[in-house]
Amino acid sequence: MGSLGEHTAVLGVGQTKYQSTRGDVSIAGLVREAALRALEDASCTWADIDAVVIGKAPDFFEGLMMPELFLADALGCVGKPILRVHTAGSVGGSTALVATSLIQGRIHQRVLTLGFEKQSESNATWALSLPQPFSVSINAGAGGYFSPIIRRYMARSGAPDLIGCMVAYKDRRHALLNPYAHLHQPDLTFDQVVDAPMLWDPIRFSETCPSSDGACAMVLGDETAGDAAGGPVAWVHGTAMRSEANNFPGRDEVSPQASRDCAAEVFAKAGIVDPRTEIDVAEIYVPFSWYEPMWLESLGFAERDEGWRMVEDGSTGIDGGGLPVNCSGGVLSSNPIGASGMIRFAEAALQVRGMAGEHQVDGAQKAFGHAYGGGAQYFAMWVVGANKP
Amino acid sequence: MSKELPAQGRLRADLVIEYPFTRTTGPVVGAFMTGLRDRRIVGSRRADGWVFVPAAEVDPDTGNPLSEIVDVASVGVVETWTWVDPPRPGSPWDDPHGLALVRLDGANTPMLHGVLVDSVADMATGMRVEAVWREERVGHITDLLGFVPEGTGTGQPDRTEKSAVADPVRSIRTPIRLEYDFIPSAAAQEYLRAYAEKRILGNRSPVDGAVFVPPRGVDPRSGVETTEMVELPHAGHIGNFCVTHLPIPGRSDLPTPYVSAWIHLDGADIGFLGLVSGCENDEVRIGMRVQAVWKADEELGATAENILYWEPSGEPDVPVEQAGNRAWLGEGMSDA
């Protein structure tokens, strides 16, 4: 495992309650809330932190540039290194991995990493629909981009039409077990999911993620810090990042090469041969419901064109006896875009620490965290375990 | 957005991106904004008595929260300054003015604001200044018009009733406007000019002959420059599509739902997005053959907007498994 460098441990996790509007706090106040909770969980103070790595959604999404400048004092970072990471929707994941690399490379002993977004202050769909001169303006938001790719998956896999609704219903049920989740819809029925209006056919409103305000933070430490922690930590077993262009001949948009390569690398680093049986719980970036079966296949949890069967037979549910996916409720239940990837990584860590509360998968030893962004172009993944690799 | 089509030289267009973002203030910055609305300037005080103005949420030295709000004077001293002539578009000030760090009496940190004097000769480090206020105040930094030499303003303002408790400022508008000089790439220049002649151009890769439309001047797989232009027919097939029920920002002319599709021209190896019309939405399918419907000849310009939409041509469909990006049924996942 020499390729991992220094062993890295997740010492603490902090999240805010995700909701449509946090009208009571500034962005500085929001990120601080998550950071303080992560510090408390890690039994650390600001003075224990050597560096801060933050990520947020693309600048137009909230009209905020250079967060690394104006949030340094709110993150106790004056006089310390602060870095900002920028990889579209996958940013929360890649931010965590850049922070991890500072430990793995033995640059720092403890790093605070954080992702955030206040969607209530802006309009991401507007930001994703900016017209360009000389071009035809016909795209409305992320759903307009991903809908044709989902249609293609449906055509090639032969999946039943309601698989996406099953994912959406499952994740909203999971969200009821997570006090931090944005959408808590205890009375939601499957029929209501199915009957919801189409936004970007074949994507229904009920199959899309909400717009959320929120922040998620983690304190990462080196082997010495992990060994010294009073409570359970999550050990990093593997990390990988990949990217690719969004339009080239032969591109498989449904299962991009970069996604498959990234998965192959992260599982190889973690010594995992069969992710389907060796991973106990997965947090996968699913902003539109159909991406659950699509990513299950691309990541190697299912054979090609077979991922939907795991949805259909219930094995991605927390009580399904298979591979529980997005026990937190996932992106479909909370989507502060700049934080969403880090939430996946942090939830994976909580699972192997045995600290996921009501959405804990009993005895989880190895968990997978995943984020993607752009036109399914940027990928960030990690495997964390209860034991040191 | 305006466009220019010069007889020679490059195509260009103005591109303006603007949005009225909001910022939630939180209680501390909110107290500062609420104070401005009441013609008061407030700071936040640290335990040792140090007062930050504008009110800061966090002590930058320790990371500790600051929550004690205190009034400071509306008069103070210019610590340092510059002269702005002329003000930039969007500036709160129309006329040349000083821009100074003003430390108000009772504050330990200076705040940045305008100094409204007639000439640079009236500016000096160490000069005493007083605040002047806008009549209509909303809880924004521009409620404070700026500072003038002490004794030349209206004197200490008649403070209005404090409204902080009843109706504190919770958010502010922060419109952002970015103006770009949009210049298409060299490959796109040629592509767009061809549109004016009702021609569609692509680039051919020197690596394997793959044809890209629109041309980008580079093969995205290898980074190799692509210079060979090829002309493409105005017909192809739908590789994939979306039926959108949401209005597009800036396209109020387009009734919903509408179909946007990846159009794969005959002879091209990648698709591009186009609008599909001329049939019912539920008739659109993967593999459907389509042809371009152009604007009238006299309305043609150097723009992809020349093609109004794509309509069914009535030719037999391309088989689904060969439509669009053919990797989707090919070797795509065999090694996963």
C-alpha cells in the first residue's frame, strides 16, 4: 500500500441541517457551524489544524468568487495555508481528496476540509443555462443535459420505466432516518413519486434533487493523530480522481471511461477485488434518480445493463440485505451542490465509524464515497474502512 | 447582446452576464446593515475592547466569534486614500472622488468608503471627515453616501429610532454584472462565417479522420490541432433527446414542452444540440432522420441561430443501436 503514502484518518465530521433557506446565518456563519461540529467530533480546536482546504460550486451558482479569501478568518485559518478546489459538482469529493493528499504526502498532520453552498442566494439552473453569442440557447439546467443520457441508459439496458421512481422513493425513505437531510417527507407515497410532473422527460420532478443550503466539514489526520483519537476513526483505504472531455467520438456518456478508470484505481488501491461483496455501504452521487443504476454498473457493483435489477429487488435499500446505497438520503434528499460530494465522503466515514445514527448499516467495515461533476466529466472516489489498511 | 459582422477581421459580440444575487447577512453583519439604515455605524467589540468596523463576525486573530455590537462615531480620520477618476460603471459615485480607509472615533479598524470632495487637492492623510447619508435608506452600504471634511456636512445626524429589534436587516442584494468581449475561436470564426452562406463546416482530425462539428480546432481525445475543414450535409439523425417542460431563461418565444436533441449530421462523428420541431413531441425518437430548417436567406447571419430547428425528413430511421454515439452499444463497458 505504498501508493497511499501516510495513513490518513477521518477524525471528525460536521454537517449543518440541510434546508432550502438558512436565512439566519451568513455564508461565513454556515461554514463555521459545520467546521465547529467537525472539530468537536475530532476533539480538536482551531489551533490543532495545520491547513484548510475548501470547495464550493462554480462561481456563477451563487455569485461568490474567491471564498478562500473571505472565509479564512471564519475557518480559523489566518496565518495558515488555505486552498480552494474547483471541479464543478464533484468538488466536495475532490476537495476531500486534495486535503487527504496533504496528509498522505506528509505535508500536514491535521487538515480541515469543507464544502458548502447557499443555493437560496442564487439560481443554479439559471447559471447552467447561460446563453452564448452565435449559439442556439435551448438547454435549461442540468436536467436538460442529463435527461438524454438517462434515456440512452433506459434504451440500452431495457430497464422498466419506473426504476427511477423506485430510487427516488427509496432515497426519500432513507432521508427520514437522517436528521440532517433536507427533504423529510414521511407521508410521501410511491404513487406520488410516479405521478409527479415531468420536468425533463424522462426525468420527473420527484426524481430530481432539491436546492439546499448547507455545509459539510471533515477533520483529517495522519496515522499518529488517528491512533491517538479517543473515539472511532475512519481510515482511508483508497483514493482516486479522473476527468474527461464531454464530447468526443466514441464517448460512452452513460458510463464514461473516466468513471470506470477511477473506480478501477480506487478499488485496486483499497485491495478490493469484488466491490459488490466487499463494500458494505456506498454513498454515490445521484442527483437524478436513474444515476443510481447507471453508476452501480459503471463502478463495478453490477454488470452492464443489470444495475437496475439491484434497484428493483430492493438490494440498494438500507434493509435490503444487499448493498445499501445512500442511506443518508443521498443527493436526491439534500443538495447544497458545493458540499454534496463531501457529504458522500463524510457519510461513508460515519458508517465505518459506527456513527451514522438511525441510518447506520450494522457492522459496516468498508464504505465507498463517490462524487461526479460537469457533464459527467469529473470523478472523485474514496474507500474508507473501520480498520487501518 | 449585440453582434458585429465586420467585412474583415474577427467576429465578436458583447456578452453580459448579470444576476441579482442575495447575501444573507447573519446577525452581526445584519446589525451593521441595520445600523446604516438608521444612520448609525456599528462595530463588533472583542473582550479586550478592540472594536471592528464594519462589524466582523469572527476575530481574525483567534477565530472566536464576535457578538457584542457597539455604536461608534460618524466622524473619524482618513488613514490612507487614493483618488478615483473617473469612477467605473456601476460605482456608487458618478463624479471623481476619494476612496479612503476611514477610522471612525471609537473604532480600532478602518472602513473603506468614498470621500466626496471636489479635487484630489482636498484629500490628505489624517484629515477629519464626517458621514453623509442618503435620504432613502434600505440597509445597504450605499445608505452611507460617503464622507466629507468634518464640519462641511450636516453635522452629527439626527438619529432615527433604532429599528434593529423590530425589523433587522437579514439579507442584502448584491447584483453582479460581468461584461465580456466574446470572440469566437479561430475555428469557430470560419464555422460561423460559413453559416452566413448557409453552409455547415466541421473539422477533420488528422489522427483518424473523425469529423467534429462544431469545429474546435483541436481533437479533444489527443489535443492534436485540427485544421482541415469539411462541409457537411444539412441532414442527419437524432442521437438522443430531452423533452423539456421548463422554460429556458431568455427564450420566452419557445413554448413548452419542447424537444432538444443531439443532432448527428451525416459524416460527423460527434453530435450537437438542436431544437426539434415539425412533428408531435411524442413522435420524436432515437434514430429519427432530420433535416435543417433555415431562416429566410435575407435573414442569414454568421451565427448558428440560422437554423431555426430540425424537422423529420421522412427517411427511414437509423437503427437505435447505431444512432448517436455508437459507443453505447459497442465496446464501451466490456472492460469494466
